[in-house]
Amino acid sequence: MSLLPPPSTLPPNAIVDTYIRDSGGPTQDRSTDQQLREIQKYCATHKLQLRHKFIDQAKSGGSTATRESFNAMLDTCAHAETRPQGLLLWNYARFARDLDDAIYYKSLLKSQHVTVHSLTDPVPEGYHGRIVELFIDISNEEKRRQTSTDAKRGLRDLVLLHRCVPGLPPRGFYRSPVNTGTRRDGTPRIAHSWEPDPEKIPIIQEAFAMKAAGASLSQIHAKTKLYSSLNSYRTFFNNQIYIGILLYGGEIIPDYCDPIVDIATWKSVQARLKKAGQGKRKKIHPRRVNSPYLLSSIILCDNCGAPMNGNTATKHGKRDEAYRCSKSKRKAGCNKGRISRHKLETAVLGTMKNYILLPDNLQAIHDITAKNLLTFEAKRRERRKIVSNERQSLSKRIANITLAIADGGHSGALLDTLTQLENERALLIAETKELKEEIQPLPELSFAEIEQQSQNIIHQLETATPEQIRIILRGYLYQVRAQKKDGEIFGTITYYYPPDIQELPPPF
């Protein structure tokens, strides 16, 4: 390729800088090293004094925001004492592919009397050169737009036809290779789909179950260790991939994979996120996993209803552990004193062992749950009919909007409505799949087997770690309220009733 000679504004011995960029793509016609070698030869041939070399590697030309060398070049040209006579480019596309950026920044440099010269774009000097240069910039932007469109279309086809998704999968999934065709050289074209990891499925399910039950992120993290920090859970619980729905590149793909989390648990988690501020959670400081306080997060002050927190003090060189009303500690309207941790937890555990875990009580819980399951199955059949009708209605609305877009063009409002309806339909499809799954009845247990279960749970309460005991307690205890009067501890314990599953969770 023959390179264009310098314009008359860049005579021999003129001081020039160069700006070099590539986007890092596999089809770059000149890498930054190749561009630099050619420009150095060019300066030697035309006796130009090449000074600064500004190089951006693997940077898109669609924006200047992340191009550090580009911005450094602009700063150099902004000051008269450091300003060159000219700026050499391999071509104008290396400078900017966005039309507005290209016009603005080249005009800025020209107003500073810096000649911007492309070695490969034939632009005549004078007024007509500006018009030619404008057409080149327009063409560069159109190439960028077309490249972006082609890339998005290719990704869309990859997802829709082969269910393959680029990038790292979410937690609990792994990349599975898929042969999507053959390259021109005969080698296979390999992409990757996201598949649930059987080893991670129980952990994911446990995390969602804990969140649905009201556990804090620190408790979930201590139990599951899904991520290295609490902040990483920010988008975990609202990712629909866990109910089998893939959202990618504006596409909604229902039934992408087998759901890991059931719809009822998912809806319960989303309701909690919404109540906490549409999924925006306050920063939570993790507590020690080996905290001795077994009733944290479920114990309230019976006097004012405020949460009671573990409070450790040192008296006469000895550690004194107690629960204390949070309002009382802040002197915010409650004057109740501290309650010994040992005495309160002993009373609660004693009530558990001597009442709720009695074999007769466990038998009653088992019988009520089995009866509720039968009623629940009838409700599921009714819900299946409702969901089927809702899906048909949504499909008609989606078809009408699609026709409206085809006839009159799209608008932001129409596209937003279409996306919302498609997402609602995807949720209904996931719910339909779950409603079709058969519910296994509770196994029949003999009284001897129930007695053995009672003994096993009591044994765990007596021997397990504090964190394991907390998990067991939260499975049975809904709330503990306590206060101290005249040296005596008074309060109430509210246990979870056998699950009332006669009503299905409300749809979103």
C-alpha cells in the first residue's frame, strides 16, 4: 500500500506526534506495532521529527472515555509549549469511529493549528478536503454501527439457535462445549452453553430457602460460602436463570434450562427483596460465624418489641454474655435490663425438647402436613387452568404489539411494554412446568420412626455447633419475646405451625 505524502503544512523537519489504536479484534489490519513501524519509516522518508507516540491497545473507537493515551494526546496539544505541528494517523478510523467525536476532536486540534494527517485516507487539501474528510468519518461510523449490529445478531442467533452464551456463567452453572458448525478451514466451531452444576444445586437451593425464610446475607454466606464476599450476592437472588429463564441481549428465553429453584421460593425471595427496597440492600457487616448467641435475629424485647442483640461485657475479669434490648441500649424509650444468654437459651431449648419435639407433637405435625398436601394438589390443578388462560392472553397481547411495531415502527414505550409482557410470559412458562410436576406424598412413618427423629433432633441440639443449632432453631421457632422483671425472665415463644399450603403463592 502506497502511503500519502504529507500536506504542505508539514514540511521537512516539522515536529509531529502520532496516535495509534487498535480494538484488539482478530481482524485488525494493522496492529499497534505494525502501525508504529510504518509511521516511523514514513517520518524518516519525509524527514519529519517524530516526537510522542500515543498508543491505545484493545480500545474501541466508539468512545474516547476509556482511551487514556488519546486523552493524553489532547492534553499535550492543548498547551502551546508542548503542541506539535502535526498529528499522524494510520487512518481516520484509528482516531475515532463516532462521527460526533471525529468532527469535534479534529476541529479542536485544527483550531490549535495542529494538522491531523491520515497516511492512508486520500483527502485533498483545501475546502473540498473537508467534505471528503466528513464523508470518511460518516463511513467509519456506519462501519462501526454495522459491525456492532452484525455482532449482536450473531450473538442472538448463537443464543436462540444453540443456547450458547458467551462470558462467565452465573454461580452454580458451568460452561458446556457445543459444536455449532464448521469453519471454512474445516475445524469445528465451538461455543458454550450454561448448564446447572449438580454439585452446586443443593447449595443454591439452600441459599434461596434461607433467604425466603428471612435469613440475613451474613447468615447465608456463613452457611453456603457461594461467594468470597457479601457484596457478590447483590444480583444473585434476582437472576431468573435459577428458575430456568435466560435474559440476554434483550432476549427472554423461557425454559432455557431445568430450574434450580421452585417458583414459590423464588416469589418469596423476590417479595422480600422488594420489601427491602426493590432489591437494594443496605450494606451488611458480617458477624462472626462462631457467635455464641443462638437466638440472634429472632428474639424481641417483650416490653417494646424492638430486636434484642447479643451483648458481651467483662465483669471482674469474667466474660458476661447477655441479650439486650436495642432501644434500651440507645436509651430510646425502653428501660429493660440485660438477660443472661445462658439462662434464656436454656429455657428456650428446654421448651423445644419438652414440648415441640415430643413424638406426639411431631406425629400431629406430620399428619397435618400430609392432609394439607392433598388440598394443595387440588389448588394446583385450579392454578394450572388460570396460568394457561393468562399465557394465552399474554400471547395475544404480545402478538398485537408485534404487529403494531411491524406496521407503524417501534417506540420506547412499545418496546418496554413488549419486554415486560415477554418476561411475564416467561415466568408463567416456568410456573407451568413446575405445576405439571407431580408432588410426592409424605411417606408414612411409624410412631417408632417418629420417636427416633425426635431423639436425633434433640441430640443435635445438645452436640452441634452454635451455627448448626441456630439453623435448627430457625426451622421451628418463628419468634421469641422476653423481658426481665424483678430478676425473673418472662416471655413467649412462637413456633412455626405445620406449613399451611392450601393457598398457592400469589403471582407476580
